[in-house]
Amino acid sequence: MNLDEYKARYGADQSAAPGWDAIDERLKQFYPGVEPMHYASTVKFALGGPDPLDGISIYRCGPPDNWHFHYVSYGFSSLYYAEQAVGKDFSGFGFELTFRLKPFAGDHEWPTWPVKVMQNLARYVFQSRKWFEDHHWIPAGGPIRADTQTEITGAAFVTDPQLGLIHTPHGRVQFLQMVGITTAELVAIQGGTLEVKALLEQLAARDPLLVTDLTRR
């Protein structure tokens, strides 16, 4: 979409959110008619709010006997009307984070701790101007779910196996999924005896959607 097409479609409507709409359209392909639980920032980051991401949606998906939560962020990419963003290769940082979580006994109906994790990662990205890509990894500095007996103490990143990539009026957006990894896996990665790509391939062979299970050892 060039600038003339952009203006013809959206006019000068400063309230338009073509980037947000593009994410919603992608999600509707997998969750038609589903209204997600959505956590929105009270005060936008650009106006001095503490949370860089404008929002995070959560879907419950999968069969009744093996379902999981699916988290999707809004804010790493360019969400709102922005003529200067038209025609770019990448929208904003070029990605949105996702996370898939198996229900955990210690959680409430809609677990919010992954929302906090994603906002913390967003603060790192916004402050450092460094972003995540396929096969990057990061330690959590402890259990990924605080105050929890779990061996999941880090995360690796890979393209969300369902959502993939989309092209928006502001450029390409990759849905980049966080995948929980154990302390032993972190040690092996840090020591150079395990490649992140190989680990993710092993995990995907057992679970193609790469759902994080806090009880995994």
C-alpha cells in the first residue's frame, strides 16, 4: 500500500488503527466469533504510562481435554494512523509477542502473570531499542512465574506456528512466540552444547504449538 492508497482508505482520521485492525483480522481467522479477554494499558506509554504495550489479548483455545491460553500483544508494531510509517519494510519493531500457556494449578481463571512478563520484555525493547528474533533466548532471572516451584526459568523465541507473518499498511509484522525453557536447557545453551533452533525443533516434535507447561522437567 502506497501513501496515496493509505490516505484514500483512511483519510486523515487520526483515530484510525490500521495496524491494530490487521492483527485483529489475523486472529479472527483462527478465533472466529470469539471475544478474548483483553488487558489494556490505563495510560498509554507515549503519554507517560508505565506499560509500553497498549494491550494484550488472551484466547482460550484447543479441545476441552487439552486446551491452553494464547496471549497476543499489541504495541511492538505501529498500531495507529501514521503516514510516516507507510511503505516501511517492518512495522515498528517488526513483531508482536505471543505466548501459549498450559493451565496451571496455581493460576486463577485468566492468568495475568504472562501479561506482566510481556510488559517487562517490552520495557527492555523500548529502552534498549534491541528486539527479539527467531531463536533468540533470554533468562528470566528465576522462575518465569514468580514465587513458583517450576524449572521454567527462561524463554526462547520462534515464529508463532499458527499466526506466522502478516503484512500491514505499515509493513511486515511477525508473531513471535515466547516458549518457556528449563534451567538445564538454559545452562546447555549458555555452554554452547545445545542450539536454540535444535531445542525448539525437539519441543515442536512433541507439541507443534509449543505450549509452555510450567510442570515440564
